[in-house]
Amino acid sequence: MADFAIGAAFHKAHRTLVRAVPLTPPNRLFATRDSAGFVTLPGLPPGQGYIEMQGVTSASFQVDDNDQEFRLMGDDGWSDSVTTGSRVRSSMRSYFIKNIEIPGGSTVPQFRGDYSEDFALVERTRYDKEFEIYFELLKEMGRLNGNTGDFIYDYAGFNGVIRNYNDGGQAEGLTEISFDVMSRGRPVFGRYNAGSTPLTIGQIQSSLLFLVAGTRQAAVVPADNADSVSVSSNITVTYTSNGTAALTQLALGDSSGSGFRLEVASSGVLVPAAVSLGGAGSNVVTINPANDLGAGTIYRLRVADGAITQAVDSTGAASPTGNRRPLEGLTTTFRTA
């Protein structure tokens, strides 16, 4: 064994890719495994893409089998058992990571006051206990023929829910969190052939589409700092590329429109309002307050990052088959008459 570089046979943990896809019930994702043990990855829902879990420092999983023991007459004193069920339990540790975005036309990233794409999935599970996520763990095993051929990965894929969130912040270290993933439904294991190019690991996941004049613009009515606004007015946000041409392939980030928040500026008190996306170009968001606004009051409209999304292709052009990405938010104020 010692007469050759046996160390080259060991898998290096840093060549493990953990990635996820948020699920919308009742949909779940399953790879298919052939008779040779190779898997074909599932087709992702329209507008969805993989999110790399970049903050993960350790990820382990085990298959828990439930065995039912039984005894029979004449068994000579020996018990037997049968497996009645199984599940995957994965334990992960991750850093708490802020969002990193690269504005269009720039190579310098911004560190924004928001969750990173991967940590946002974990954070949501703190309150949404039925939120399911499809996970893949891919260990790079090298090339098929040693130094040539396709790149082969050990594959484990399963749908699951995050449980047992634990946030452990210490003043002398970075904030780390840990959690368990409990599988729902059947897992799939096998080998994945990625082709002649290895899977990319660790690239900046800049998903935010910035509002830039001439590319993506948002016009708010009433305008910022407007005065003497009618108390019965609706508020509209119109998204265009150049002030006139409607942005296409838009959708509310949340069907309730919760990313568009109208509030009293002095107190932050929420003003109940119905939010809808429509207009001739399906590019106008209308915020319709449930009641007339107060007279002589300053109001603030907060539009969160991702309150509205656009489906775009790899070049950033609108596409019905592209991935859905969040648009940059904005804040504006106005005063009623």
C-alpha cells in the first residue's frame, strides 16, 4: 500500500458541493437512477435554479432504518426483524452570511443588509415549518479515466425540512448556526456524470437585478417628496426599461404583495393595503389602501429587494424560460393634503 501515493485516493471534503432548490407544495424533485447506478438530475420548475449552500462548514447525513423485531414459535430462542421504514437525517453547520451582490456593469460586490441566497432558505424555516427544500450533496470523485474523461460525482438527493435550528454567536468568533434536515419521501443515491467540465463551486451568487437608468427603472406615483396628495389616492410603481417600454416577465415575489409596505413615516405603523400587479404591460404594481389615508400625514412606501421578480436568461434578458430573479427595492415618501 505504501509503494504508491495512496493519499490521492482519498476524497477531499472541500470538493463537496451542497446545493438546494426551494419547493412549492405539492411539488417535490427526484433524480432517476439507472441500472448501472448513474443518476439523471431532476428537471427544475420553471424560473428556478440551484442555490449553492456556500456558508456550510460541515454536512453529514445518515440513513435511519426502523426495524420491527419479532419472535416466532419454534425460533429456537432467536429473534428476527424486518425493516419497516427509513429516512435520511442530515446535520449541517453554517456561517451566518450577509447578502453579496454585484451591480450591473461593475466588478466590485456590495455587502447588503439582507440574507445571502442560501442562508435565506435556512432563515425562512425558523417560522415556516412546512417549507420544503430539495437538497443535493455531490462529492467529486475525479475523472472517469483518471486524468481524462468526464467528471464523476457521488450523489445524494432528497427532499426535506429543516429542524432544530441552533444559533450560536460568540463575541470572539464568527456567528455560526447548525440545523438538521429531515427527509420527506424517498431519497435517491448514485453516481452523477457531470460531463467534461467540473461543477463550479464558490462563485458569487449575485442574483439581484439592480434598478439602473436605461435598463430597469421604477417610477412611483406619487413621486418622492410629493405634497398635497389626495387621501383617496392609490400608489403605483411602474417598471420600465427606459421610462416608457414596459419590463416583461414580472411577478410579485410573494403573491400577497407583502414586499410592498406602506407605512406612516413618523411611527412605521403599517397601512393595510391590497397589492396587485397589472397594467397594460403587466408591469404596474398598484397599492390600494384599505381606507382613505390620514390628512396632512407623511407616508413612506418601502419596496423590499425581491418584492417583484423578473424571469431572465443567462445574459439578463427577459425570458419566459429563464430563472426568476429579484429586483432591487426602493423607498419613497409623500405627504397627503
